[in-house]
Amino acid sequence: MAGRRLGPDEEALWARVRATVRALPGRRNDPLPPAKAAPAPEKKVKVAPVRVAAPVRLPPARKREPGQTLDGGWDRRLAGGVVAPDRIIDLHGHTLASAHAALDHGLAQAAAGGDRVILLVTGKPPRAGSERPHARGAIRASIEDWLRLSRHAGAIAAVRNAHPRHGGAGALYIVLRRPRESNF
């Protein structure tokens, strides 16, 4: 939907506002487009000076992506292989499409069943020095995107590499958030 074009005075005002904005860490500011020569306005509009207040810090928006919200105790227990998974989703022998469907179905069952830790068996990724062309590791390479774009992404607290006793490099732990209790 295209809006109206800014007049020369509005463009100048907008340029002053944009000059006060800083990019968030890890982001870049887009440079201002070069000012276009516009015909002189017939009427002179008096623009009041703009007072720029200190930037308002808004609370971070709630992310819908899988989080990284585990405390150190969880991380130590997962890294030590102490936590027993509540559910195992094994994607061996699946095509990309069937693996994606199995992952979605497994996450839905785990969330409905109140499970906290899921062991996702994906198979080991191909070695970096592998010379032969192959499609091995395609499921493992897709897991991050599938989880981030999943309808269950908001329920995922963290994704961690599995302990060797649970599959090591061929598996991942998916830790689900605790279900919120309703106050009805």
C-alpha cells in the first residue's frame, strides 16, 4: 500500500529524526536516501523546532523462536547425561518430508503429555573432510530451521547437543518450557 510522498519540509524533519536513531546491537542503520530536488512549495509552512527526548527503552518483545533460557543447573545435568529424556523422536530412515512431519507430531504429543526433555535422534552429520557427494546429514541440517519455524517454537526452552550415552553428535535434547497454569 503506497502512501503519499513527503513534502520537502517533512523530508527535512524526518531526516532530523532519523539522525537521532541508533541501530540495535548487531543491526545496521540503513543510510538515508539522497534528498531529491523538489520544486519550491507555493506556501511556506512554519515547522516548530523538534525536541528529541531520550530514547524510550521498550521491554524486549516475547520471542516465538526456541529460546536459550536454561539455567546452569539444567546445562550441567544435560552435559553430564544425567537427565533421562521423557520422549524419544527417532528420525532415522525418514525422508526430509516425513522427518519434518514426525518431528511436528512428536513435539505435539510431548507438549500434550507434559514432557519436558525430548531426545531427538537425527543421525550424525557428514564429516567435514568427506569427499563423496551425498545427501547425508540433510535432516540434521534442517532441524534448526524446522524448530525455529515450528508451531511449537514458543514451547521450546532450549536445544542442546546430546550426551554420548544418548547419541552424542547424532542426537539433540529439546527442552520444553513448563506449561503455564491458568488462573481460572
